[in-house]
Amino acid sequence: MSGIFFYISLLLMAMLTLRFVVVWVNYITQPFLPPLKGNASQPMVSILIPARNEASNLQLLLSALKDEAYPNLEIIVCNDNSTDATAEVLELFRSQIPALKWFNGKELPEGWVGKNYACYQLAQQALGHYLLFLDADVRIEGGVAQRAADFMFRKKLSLLSLFPQQTMHTAGEQAVVPLMNWILLSMLPLIAVRIPWFSSLAAANGQFMMFRADDYKQFQWHLKVKGNNVDDILIARLVKKMRLKMAVLVGNGDVFCRMYNSKKERNESFMIVKVLSATAIVLFSVTLIKKAKQVKRNKEQTNYLLRGNKTKRTKMIELFVLLSNYPLLILWFLYI
């Protein structure tokens, strides 16, 4: 039995070391949007915002965009069959922002997901050299659009995506939301996303996705994923399969988003997380009991991982991967 625990310890140490290496790589490479250089380019940027019942969020986003000083900019909003005051808010800001125009989206065709169709319609009306798709609940700092376009131009990218900095105001948010960035930055070296021939190393965030317009018009990315809700990851994989360059950065200090704007949204989300966490704990516990019984019946316990049995070794490794997050899962469940 002591031999098994020895190998368990080795595997856990190996996994922790791997995660540390990933975090270290992300820290060293500093995956943030760089500042403008002296000879920065000024291509036309189209900020494209799909909006369905986003009246309150649009007021905040458009208020921020109203102060945008970049001159070569257009802002287009698709009012995607909203039933709230979205149209009234857009009409109010149209007189305040000369670069803003908006339109009512068409009825959703069969086979399409609503947001993907809204993005597809937005792209048809855009005139920019770069197309920046923003969710309505995102806030961006002044100059981010130009900095992103200049970064894409210098790196010859077809796609750039930023993960927003999450704003948190409650203990519940602080318990759950940071884990998403922790998972991202400890399991994926963001610099590896730039390697075009590994489509499995693809990541993107649909809240902030900027495309080179020529490539978008050629490949029609939202058309290719029209019926899928996970459009950002799928588009990122398609971009890499086409051997086009892309990058993913962390938007700390540049792009902001609050995941839950009301207590009701937060409680509903946390309840789902609790149910999923409780289910995972039960499944993990059952698996542990089964594995313990198997080990007890095995007469060659100390040589279990040395016998060359690939199936058994693989099962043990999978179990150890789950075990590495098991205590955290329980603490998370109890805290939220």
C-alpha cells in the first residue's frame, strides 16, 4: 500500500509542477495588450455590439465609448428583437455619438443561434479594416480599440481575443469568479495559442473578439458556427486550422465585465455551481471507493503501476487528476 501512495504523491507533485510551469510561463510572457508605440497605425475599426434586452448595460458601455478619442472608428449596434428599452437608449445616444448607428435585427432563421446571427448581420454592415465584436455588458478603457488594432497589425494576426478583468462586489463573487482565471492561467500557456498548427491549443472569449476584416469576409466565421452556442472556442479552432495567426491576452486594466449584475442572477448561478459541485463530489467519492476496493483485491499492490498494464495505469492517472482538485472542490462547495 505504501508503494501506491508513493506513486500517488509523485503524480500529484508532477501535476502541481506542471501547473506551476504554466503559471510561470504566463507570468514571464506578460500576456497583456501593449501600449501604443510612436508610429502607431490608425486603421479603421468597427465596434460591433449585438444587443438583446441590454438597455441598462448599453447605457454604461455607450457612455464609455462616447469619450473615445480615436477618430477612425465606427460603432454599430444590432438591436436583436429586444423587448425592453434598448431601442430608446440607442436613439438617445445616436445624437451624442456621431460614429454610432444601429439597426433592428431580422427574425432568426432556422438553424441559427441568436447572438451568432446578430454578429453575422453586424459584419455585413461594417466598413472597418478590423472588426471588434463586444458584448453589451463589457466596459473598455479609452484607446483600447486602437491599441488592439495596432497590435494585430504588428503581429499580422487574423484574430485577437481578450479575457476581461472581472469586477466583483460581493463575497460570493470573490469566491467563485477568480477560479475561472485561475483555471485559465494555470492550465493554458497563452503564448501557445499563437502556434497556428495546434488547433487543440485554442482559446477565445466571445466578449471581446477582434478580426481582420478581410479574413472575416472570406471565411464568414459566424456563418460557420451559426448553430453553436460555444462560438468563440470553435471560431478560434477554425482560425488555427486555416493556419491563420491569432492571440489571446488578459485584459486587466483595459476590458472589464461584471459576471452577475443582480443578487438573483448571482444566486441562480451559484445554485447551479453548487448542484454541479455536489454531483462531482458524489461521483468522485464513488470512484474513490471503487478504486479502493480494486486496490484491496489486488495482490501485487506495490507493483501496480510498474507492470506495464496501460489500461490500469491510465485509469489511475485519470483518478489522480481528479484527486488533485478534490479538496478545493469541497472547500469551494462549502464556501459558496
